Amino acid sequence: MNNTRSTNTQLAAVVDAAHPDADRRAVVNALSSEVVDLTGLDSAAADVSAARLADLAAHYGRQPFTPLEHMRRQLDVDRAEFGRLLDLFGRIPDLGTAVERGPAGKYWTNTIGPLDAAGALDAAVYRRSAFPVSVGLYPGPTCMFRCHFCVRVTGARYEAETVPVGNETLAAIIDEVPTDNPNAIYLSGGLEPLTNPGIGELVSHAAGRGFSLTVYTNAFALTEQTLNRQAGLWELGAIRTSLYGLNNEEYESTCGKRGAFERVKKNLQAFLRMRAERQEPIQLGFNYIILPGRVDRLIDLVDFIAELNRSSPERPLDFVTVREDYSGRDDGRLSEQERTQLREGLVRFLDYAAERTPGIRIDLGYALESLRRGVDAELLRILPETMRPTAHPQVSVQIDLLGDVYLYREAGFPGLEGASRYIAGRVTPSTSLREVVENFVLEGRAVEPRPGDEYFLDGFDQSVTARLNQLEQDIADGWGMYRGFVRGRMD
């Protein structure tokens, strides 16, 4: 780039180009100066290019999975001019920053960017074998809850005799995962991870290799006895607790277990006290789902967190992630009334949390963050016709106690109808995880999606699928060099 740079005020305008309240005139003026410096165009031509660049940043800051050809047509420019715009966009780093700061920025920063940088998405698109970036270990042999939203088959569990051998398999997988990413492994399920009597040893084993594991748990078994018996749990990087309500009635109606809320609450209070006494760095936080029409419960969530924090004022709860559940909407859209209520409720929630629980990290995720910032929230809707038969094992896999390698995060339940079709292979003493992935990819294996298979994909799987579909469409349309739009800045 030319050493001549715009003023700080102009640069601020550019990096805010995708913000809903951005001053478009200021953005275009700042970009026009950049375009003149980079291309030598006259001011009139530079203004035209600047306006189109601003439109690109604003669009992809809100709708990151738009194929390039679709955007070219929306801008109504020929292919040669669009190619010049894409090249110019890549030469102005502030525009990439603007996209990442946009309402859909978490797609870029949390998912797309890191996976692009790792080369995992290209490996999936071009059918190359690569070791998964994310490895989920599903160690739980059973679960004490029967949540109404869970796809678990009632009574399904892994037999007790499979646990010791299964733990050996999971330990071997831990040994196989490259150590360049300390967050490459997580513990989840499937079934409840803390029901595995050897989970502490698995955590210690992973920590010894430099991994900082997060466990996803319902915290019912996170008792003082468990923590004392399985001391390796203190070597976790984080405990992420799924919160199924804020009182006994809500918990019982959700998970079917009487007294579950009080026990979980007691466990969390004890954990906070023990963590402070031991001065452990492990983090504790919540996953909380907003059900339709219940956004006002977020205020009660803050009060609950504040109550817990009294158990450990010096080491309070670290984070909370809030997600929405509008899965019953056929098109993923909210009504105007719901959208208004949800946005206003989120604003109240954030203000109240800042007052009562200062310092806690709040993650609203993809759609809720967009909605909070005034942009219509539309959830990704991957359907069987847009699922990828080759999936994305180069990006993510999940392994259960049998060593079965699942292609999607919500498929790893024993006995779940149709889920076995999404097993890429089995890790055994003679077959490594790397070999399972290589065999699946290089043999050209594929799974033809059926109606209902979309429920095997969680939010991460849906985001990855949408990105891969976008990349493939860009390549098919002749935009391979620029595939995925801002991908180039992350190479």
C-alpha cells in the first residue's frame, strides 16, 4: 500500500463501515482517498469505486455467507470490474477489519477466520485429508437427565465394561492430536462427561501435553466428592455448564429430575469456594438458552449469577453465553414483535449485568449479537438439500467411548436412529484417528442426507457447512482466487 495514509478520523470511518449506524458519506470519502492513493484514479472514478467497496464491507459484515457472484449481480458490475474491486478490497486492510466488526463479526472472528488460517476449509473443499482442527471427546457412559429437547434415546447408555477400554482409546487420541493448538480438544457428549469415573485422568493426560480442555456439563455430578476423587478436573481450562432453568420447577420440567436445580446450584457454589481456596486458574461459565417469549428471564439469570458470586467474591463466575432457540420457525425468522422484544430484552440484560455482575464476559453469539446491534437476526438454516455428503472431518470430528468417529456434533448418541450413517470409522489399537479421516476422505466416501439429518448439525457445524458451500460456489463461478471474500487476509 502507498505510504500516504488517511487521517485517523477517516480510518475510523472505514473500520466502522459495516456498523448499522455508520456514516456512509464519511466512509465513502475516506475510501475515495485510499483508492486515489492506490490506483491513481481521478476523484469521480474513485468515488464510484469507494461506494462499491463500502457496500461490500457493509454486506459481508452482515451476511458473511453470500457467494461472490450473487454480490457481483447485486452491485450490477461486469466481471472485470468486480475482480478489480475484490483486488482493491484486499489491499485496504481497514475494510477487512470493518467486516469483522460488523453485526455478523463473530462468524468471521470465531469460526471462519481461524479455520481459514488453519487451512481446514480449503482441505474440505478440495477433498484433501487433514487432521481435524477440533476434536471432541465424548466420554460419558450415561446421563442422569432426560431433557425434553435432547435427541438421546431413552435408556441408551454405554455398557460399564466399555469405559476402561474406551478411556484408553480416548487417551491414545489425545496423544495423536498436534500440540500447536492448546484448545484443539474439548469434552462433551452425547451423554454427561462427568459420569465417566476416569475423566480426571483423561484431563490430566491432556494437560500434560499442553492442552487446555473445556468440558460441557450439566454440573449435576460436579460435587465436592467428584472434585476430590478426580483431582485431574482442576487441570481443565474451563467448565461450561448448561443451565436448564433458574428454579426447581423449570429444571424438573426440562430435565425430568426433581431437585436438580438446587443440587446444581449447591455444586456451583461449592466449586467457586474451592476454586478460590485452591487459587486454581480454571474458568467457570454458563450456556443459557432463551426460549421464545422468555427474554425477561435474562434479568433473573443475572440475579442468579450475582447470588452465586457471593460464594466467592474475589473469583466470581467468568462468562456466560446466551443463545436463542427459535428452532420451531420454518424459516428461522422472528416476527416483528418477537424481534423488538428480544432486542429490548438484550439491552436490559447487558445493562443490568454491567451493574450487578461487572467483569463477566457475555457472548451473545451470532444472531443475537446482530439483533442487539439493530440488524435483523436470521438463523442459519442448513437443510438436507444444502448439507454436504462429504461433511467436514478436516475441520471437526467427535469420538465416543467405542472409538466411533462422528462427522457431526449432534450425532454422537448411542442408538440414535440414522446417526450411525455419520460414523466415518472407528479408532482402534491398529487404526488411528488420522487414518480414519484419511480413509474417509481419500476413498471418496459420502453420506446422502435424508430428511431430519439436519438436526445432527449444531450451530458450529451449520456455520462450517454454510462457509464450505459458499467457497465451492465461488470456485464454480470462477472466483476461486477470491473465494470466501476476506479469506485472503487470513492466509
